[in-house]
Amino acid sequence: MPLTLTPALPNAFHRYFAGWTRIEPRCRSDHATAGLEARTADPLWLLGREWQFGEFRAEDAGSPVSVEVAYRTARLRQLVVRRPDGSLAPRADLTMPLETLVEREPVHWERDWRQRVRVGQQFERFCRDNLGGAATDVIAAYRATLGIEAVKANELVDTDRATRRYRHLMANKVVDGWRVWSAPTETLPPGAEAAVEALKAWWESLYSEPADGVDVWQPDRLDYRLTAAAPLGAGAEVLLSAPSYRNGDFDWHSCRDDSLPVNWDTAPAVPGTEQATQKYAPTRVTFGGMPLPRYWAFEDARVDFGGLDVGTTDVAKLALAEFALSYGDDWFIVPLELPLGSCTRISRLTVQNVFGESVNVPPARTVGAAGWARWQMYVLNRSGPQGGFADYLFVPPAIGFREESEPVEEVRFLRDEGANMVWGVEHLVRNGLGAPVDGFDAQLEQRALQRETSGAAAPAPAAAPAPGSVPPLSYKLATPVPANWIPFLPADALVMLGTLFRPGTASVRLCRAQMLTNDSADEPVPVEALTRLLSMKPSNANPLRWLDEEAVPREGVKVQLTRQRVRWTDGKTYVWLGKKVLTGRGEGSSGLRFDVVK
């Protein structure tokens, strides 16, 4: 305010030597608690406080009262996943979550004896429900011909001790569910045809498995690859691809746009597309801890933006706090609902304010020549020579929340610079009961079972040298490595196996190798992998023989096999078995050395 304490001075003095005095609160005590309490006195005093806080100051803007949105939507009509051999496998049922369609693989429960018993028990329940008093004789006939059997002599080497005890306990006491499931119908004992059909329907409702029985996991890349198409018009479509989906959480940023240039406005409509104009009443954006627009409104104290621990270099935190505290009241939202599995392009957004003015709002993005000058959100990169970015919004049929089991199998890939190779460490493997066990302990038990079966004795500890004598030198071709470490050696794929070399990739790839047992009491035999991912047995239809070098970064990766369960938008429940890749724990050292004398 102008200084008017000396009225006797001439006006010229105030023109050349103007001054102001700030109005500041005066505390009669040592703290400002009373002033911050904002106590009310009388209506006139309350109006004065509102004037001081600027609540009577008008802004040169009008509040929006109506928003008109013109848009066009194209729904996904085709999904194709790529098999390990390069062929394509269509997935026609797009009513289930996309993660389920891509990740699910055959359960192979014939290797899980506990599951075989459970399915057999369920079969006996169906027999009792459908046959009544005659069920006892039918169940007895099935147990005699298709019951759980004790471990045979030729199965001793590959059966762990826990599974041996379990099969001995359940032998001839329950029907073997797998034998009933896999046996031809004409070879089954008569009288339980309805129970067999009910059993198969029950299992199909329990687990979601691919109809063609093919696991589309790419073992050499440690990921999944898929392509989706949304017809837009006659001869025009939106083509999306996920070149490397591996972390178990599919979202819009997992894809890229592979479409040819297409005009959304002129393409004729086809079934599955929607073109509409909607009007909405905008509402203010609200969030927890948001400052209220009026001074005398009590705010939610659950979020305290003023209590953020922010440094001078925390630009993201500072921007968030600035938005929340200063500009949070300037944003509005309109509820444009879009279907899952759709691509939507907004062609026009018109806002009408309280003054009757209509304003066309352009897209809130700036696309510059340099990457640092570009600002945009929720857009897909375009592949191919044209480059650029897509101008539509992709809403994938992805899962927001799921229930996930602990890993039933886990393989850790890590780099060993000392040995110049990559190791696949079987951290968790499944025993014959389907339970995850430590991979190293499982390999030790496997080796002990091999000795028991062959009659070989365990290696005796080395005798201590006599006092004062010089111990003899010992030579080892290679130092021992934990049995659950599976090696991968760098090799030239063009020279070794040109048929597996993919054009456009580096010729150096990681070739699956095999370690031999190195105990003095045993003959050297190959160490077999126990996990589904690394198994080379004929029963594994998708073995890992080659591995792209870029698939294992310096920090390593973890591949986990888990059971997952989700309840979808239509109320159905889906349970499947799938893999995902997580960040590893860094490099490792196997201690492998050759030609050791000590």
C-alpha cells in the first residue's frame, strides 16, 4: 500500500520516492498456531479473509459445461502367436484374457503323481454320483486294471524317494486318473462311460490349455511373440505386434504398430467398427490429498504433499507436487468408455464453456524432430521405414489383477566371465509329486539313486597323508561344477548349424552344452536337466538348444514357471500354467577350470 504516514510532504516526493509497507501477521506468542487455526469471528471478518485469499478474484476463463467427442473404434478380430519353428498359430477365442491366450501351455500332469491321484479320486466321485449302488463294483474293476501302481524296477532311477513312498502308499487304493484320461474309450472297463465324459469336462474347466497342444514359448529368445489385427475398413486394418513379450504383464506399451498408412476418416466401416459422437458433462479430476478450491473446506489428510522429502534434483517429484498443489483444480475428465481389445482414434474434441463459446481442443502432444523435444503419452511406435508414431489409443484385453502361485520351476541364466560362458542354473525343479524343490538337492538325490541302482559305492574321502610326508600330486581334467548348472557356450551358428541361423541376427549364439559327472567312483555320464525349460528328453516338444546372446544381459535373467488364476469380465475363471522372465541377480562364477594340478 502507498506510504501515507507523512502527509505534509509534497506530492512530487511520493512520485520520485514511492514506498510500500507489507502487511504481515503479528504473533503475540512464540508460535503461529493461533493464526493457522483459521478461527471464525463474524460474517464481515469472514468475507475479509476470503478477499485476502483471492477467492473473489475472477479469472479470464470459462468453466466447461459440455464436451463433444467424435471417435472411431476398431476391435481386434484376429490374434496370431508364433511357434518356436517360425510357423503361425491362430488363436480364435478372443473372449479370454490375452495373457491366457499367449502364455498357457500343456500342463503335462502325467508326471505329477499327486495330481494323478486327485483326478482319480474325482473320477470315483463321478462314478458314485452316476451309478449309485453299482459304483462299488465298477470302481473295483477300474482299480484292478487302471489303478495306481507301485514303482517298477525300471523306474527306480528316475523316481525320487518322496514319490516312491507316495506311490507305495496309494498303490491299488485309487484309480490312476491319467490312465483313465489317456486310454482309448473302447479299452476302458464298461459301466462308467458317463463318469469318463464328466471327468474330461471337469478337467477342461479346471485348467486352460491350448487347443492345439502347442507351447508357443520361444526358448531361444526367452519370450513370446504375437500379432493382432483389427479390421478398419475394406482393405484397411490396424496391425499390432508384440515382438518380445516376456515379463507376464501385457499392456499397450508391449506392442508396436505395423499397419500400413490408413485414413481413419475415409475408410468405409466394416462389422466390428464403431463410429460415433458422444456428449458428456465434464467433472473435475479428484485424487487423494488434492487441495480443495475453497479455503474453508476441510481437506483429506491421508496424503500430505507438503511432507514430501524432495531434493533439488528430484525433478519428477517436484513436478508432481507442483501439479497437485497448484494445477490440480484445473483438470476435467469425461467418461469415454471403450471396449477391451480395441483401437480408438479421436477425430474431434469440442468443449463448450459457460459463456457459450465452443473450442476445438487439439491433441496435447508435441512431436519434434529431436527425441528430447517430443512429449506424448499412450502412443505406439510405428515400425518400418516410415517410422513415427500411431495416432490412436490401444486398449488391450489385459489383466489388471491376478492370483499367482509361488514358482514351481525357476531357472536363472547368468554370465560367467571367468569361464567365458553362460550358465542356466536350475534353482527350483519339480519332483514327482509336483512340488518345487531345490535344484541342487534334487541333482544330488538323482546321483545317489543312480549309485543305488547300479550298485556303485559312494566316493570315499581322500586319505590324509602321513605326518611329515609329501602328498602326491593329483591331476584333474576339470574342476567340479554344481550338477544343477547347465552350460551354454558361444558358437558361430553359421558354421555349426546354418539351418537354425535367422537372417538379420548375429551369427554368434549360445549353444547348449552338457556337463559330465566328475566323481572318481562313477563313470562319466551326462548330467540331465530336470526342469521343463532345459530338459532335452524326447517328451519335451520345445527344447532349448540355442540361445540368443542378447537374451541374457549382464545382470542375468530369471525364468519362472507359475500357476496363474484370474476372474475375467464375463465372470469366468481361468487357470493356466505360464512362464515369465524377471531381472537376474548379476554375474556368477562357477569356479570351472581345466587341467588342474594340486
